[in-house]
Amino acid sequence: MAAEAPSWHEGMSSDNIKGLVLALSSSFFIGGSFIVKKKGLKKAGASGISAGAGGFTYLYEPLWWLGMITMIVGEIANFVAYAFAPALLVTPLGALSIIISAVLAHIILREKLHIFGVLGCVLCVVGSTAIVLHAPQEREIESVTELWQMAMEPAFLLYATLVITCAIILIFHFIPQYGQTHIMVYIGVCSLLGSLSVMGVKALGIAMKLTLSGVNQLVYPQTWIFAIIVATFLLTQLNYLNKALDTFNTAVVSPIYYVMFTSLTILASVIMFKDWDRQSPTQVITELCGFVTILSGTFLLHKTKDMVDGASTSSTIRLAKHVEEDGYNGLEGIPLRRQESIRS
């Protein structure tokens, strides 16, 4: 008699499965939050100084806060997921939030999703599946001090130094000059600091997991240092992500942010946790192929963001309507001058 075929989750630890479920839930909440926040930012910008121009009127907009609450719920689920599964599994699943964001933007914000955009969504799902099925097992950590030792290794210290230096240069040199016209400036800051904040979030998640299991990690100063680092970087990310969402098309912000953030986070995780040291070359190559497939999907979503079936992107009527309603140059995702600036 033939041997019974293994179940789909054979080879995946129970912790990895928990992390998978939490990561999927997180994607649904975060994907929806992009749309709700964008609606709130646009509404706030219509009655005051927009976030892209340095204003904070969105803080008085209930719709923006609803989006924030939705995002917080998603981030909490993501936070807990990192305590159970490696970053190589959790982070790429953020592609699902892009799909949700793109579909909702198509329905609610009238940011059209072309048939090739749908293909991009399918590619994201296929790539995510490949990564899930070949993700490494989570490394056993016994104390937050062990995590601190990993963070203090020369390779990761060099990476962290380069990231912080690049972020500072972007904030103080490039943002004042190019923030309103080049999306990579805002997204660059968010992605660079995000890769470090994920390492901090993972450290805190593991510390909380150990504490709840009876091994108190709150007595170690390293736990609180990780908490300060996470809080600082997350607040900075939030500020510049708001600026990016207010200035550029949501269908552009979401995939570009995902690609940069995920790439840098995977790099940081490989350096700090040495995830690939515990895998065979075949598994590593499969994960890389899955990630490239996801990148291909996000590229399609980006390039077809303003294409409509049966109509050219250069359609004068459609473009004029898009500019009038949203204030964006749809062909490049670069904002046009605001009407107030033109009048003045």
C-alpha cells in the first residue's frame, strides 16, 4: 500500500502556523487601513493644511483615527506574529495587504485596477505561498540578552549604522528639496527605519512570549532599550508614511513601500538572526524565487495603476477627470501643484 501523503502543514512547526494565521489577519486589517486613512487625509486636507505640506489637521479627523485604529489592530497581530515565526515568513505576507489595498482603492477611491493589476495580485499570492511553504523554523531564544548579543555583532551594527545614516541624510537633505516630487524619499525613510523597527518588534515579541511563559524578561534593561528604539522608529515611520499617502497615489505608495520595506527587513533578519544558516540551498533559492514573484506582482500593480480596460492611459478625458478629482498626475504618480499654490 502506498504511503499516506503528508499534510500541507507537515514540516511547519506549530509556532510557524500561529505566526502565519496572525500575519494573514494583519494583512487584512492593514490593507483596509490604508484606504480609510487616505480618505481621512484627503478630507482633512480639504479643510486645512495637508499632511504633505506639513500640516496636522488630520489629527482632528475621525476617519483618519478609524484608519489608525484599524492599522494598530493589524500591527498588533503582526507584532505577535513575529514572536512565533521568523521575519522571513511574516514580512513577505504583507503583499496581501497590497492586494486588499489595491482592490479597495479601485472600489472606494476610484483608483482603477487594470486586468494586469489583477495578475499582479495573483503573482503576490503565488509568491507568498512559496515563501510560506519553505520558511525556516523559528530559532529558539532563551533570553532577551541573547537577542541583544545578536544585535551587537559587528555585521548587524554596521547595517544599523548605515541605515540610520542614510535615513538622517534623507530627512535633513533630500526631503526639504524633493519630498513633494519624488516618492522614494518619503518611502526610503519609512523602509530603512522599518527594517530596524521590525528587528526591535521581534525582540519585544519574543521577550513578551518568554515573560508570559514564566521567564520574566522585563527585569532586563535590554528589553526597555528595544522598546524605546521601536517607539522612536515607528513614530518616525508614521509621520513620513502619512506624508507619502497624502502626496502620492495610494496604489503607488503601497507596493513601493512593501518592496523596499520587505527587502530591507529580510536583509536585516538574515544578518541578525542568520535565518538562512539553518536552511538548505534549495529552500533559500525557493524563497528568493517566491520573493521575486511577489516583486513582479507589485511591479505590475504599479505600472498598471492608471490603466483601464479598453482605454489608453493617455486618454485626455479620463486623465483630466483624475487630475480634477485627486490632484495627481496619474502617469507618473507625481502630484500636481495644488490649486491654492497656483492661485497664489
